[in-house]
Amino acid sequence: MASIKSTLALGMSLAVANAYNLVQTYNAGNWLDSFTVENVGDPTHGFVTYVDEGTATSNGYISTANNQVYMGVDHTSVLNPSGAGRNSVRLSSNRAYTHYLMIADIAHAPSSTCGLWPAMWSYGPNWPASGEIDIIENVNAATNDQMTLHTAPGCIVSPGAQTGSMGATDCGAGGGNNGCDVVSNNGGSFGTDLNGVYATLWESSGIQIWYFPRSAIPGDISNGNPNPAGWGTPAASFVGCSNGNFDGYFANHNIIFNIDFCGGWADGLWGAQCGNLASTCEDYVAGNPGAFNDAYWLVNSVQVYQ
């Protein structure tokens, strides 16, 4: 019983009252000055072509209007499933952070659609040595967020107080590829119905993630004085990891937004989740551009406090 109490106490201690200073705001006014549009290959082997900034802006994959940032994909071209993947975007913040309270105000996320693998996440250099925090991520028609940490070998976590369901606990398993995860119990926390704020608190003692639908965003977030101590139980609370010291596994993270197609995760679940649509994920994504009309992020802002 004592060990259970101590674990819960550690989980709750991450959200004690604290004063946080705003160090960066990303919004429509500075987005492309603050993020790099990465024309890179896909490390997850997806059916995707991440285009450069010029291609993205000229084709409307990235734009700003009404104080919002749009990041989307090509949803008009019929492709060869054996050729280059569907055009999309991957953006990385120019500034890196060690520890943050990050408030991401998301008006629209890529839809819950077979073939999609979108994510908002952060990671550091020399992956997986500096860790990865997957804040918003899942695949295909999922509607529940899956929050995952990836690390070098040795980081074993346990759940603090949380509303989500803990899956794997070895964040460094499989050379960091497998990760440790919590699945949200909120059926609108990923994909089509996502509209609200994700708040992520990364400290030396652990990592917590909350999701607040638009109608339930705490007033202190709206007022620019975020206080996690008043937010209630998070969706995910990762504690433990080398006796409660996450700093040996997480450092110098850039913030990433991307929209992938197929790839290892979505492909691996294709037969069970979407096999009625086409024999392979690549066949479906190549031949059905209109399915991805709603495959876009619409971001009001991302604010980083420390």
C-alpha cells in the first residue's frame, strides 16, 4: 500500500502550484519565421513526400488566415501506389527546449481517416538519446489519442494519477522504437472531433498531458496564467524513469507537426482496421485523394512556458 501511495503522490507532485513564464508564442504572425518546413525522407517509411516551404506555400499546404495556421496535404492528385508518396508537410520549431509547459490550441486536427498518421510531438538530437514526447498521435480511423514516450534503453515508467490507460512501460524497448504509452479515455481527443487545448508539462520528475475540449479550457490558460495544479487529473502521467529523473533521457526538444500516410504503424494495422477499403494502405492513399480533404492542422497558437 505504501508503494501505491508514493507513486500517486509523485504523479500529483508534478502539478503543484508554480509560476510559469511565457518564453515563446507561435501563431499566424510568426509561424514560418519560427518553424522550418522540412524537405526530408520519412523515418517511418510512409507513403509520403515532405515538401519544402516554397512548394508547401505555393500549393496551399501551408497558409495563414483569420489568425490561424493551416497545415495540410495534397488532396487532389491520383498517384501511382508504387511511386512517390502523397505530398505533405513536416515542420520543426527552430528553438529547442529542455522542460516546458506547452499549451497547444488546436482548432482542427487531421481527420480520423484510414491511411493517415498525423502527430504533434517533440524530440531531441541523436534520437533516441534525447527522447521523444508524442503528444497527439494515432493512425487510421482512431478517435482516442495515444500519448507515447520514446527513449534510450533504461527508462521504465509507471503511471501516476491519470485518466488514460497505460500500455507498455519500457520507453526504451526495441531501441526506443516501441515506446511506453497511455491511451486517452476521451473519444474526441484525436482526429475528426479534436478541437481544444493540449497542455503538456515536462519536468525532471515526470511528464503529464491534459486535453481540454474547447468548451472546457481552464480560465487560467485563456488568461495566460496556466496553473496545472488546478486542472484535475491528466490524461497521461509518466513517472519513474531512472528513479524519477527524466533529465537523463529527455533534452533539447524541437516541436514537430507532421501528417504522414501509411508507414509502419498504419500499415501494420491496415488489414484489421481498413482492409475493406483496399488491399494495401498505399493503394488507398494513392487512389483516393478526396478522402484527405480534412487531413489538416488548424492551429490558433502554441505557447511555451518555463
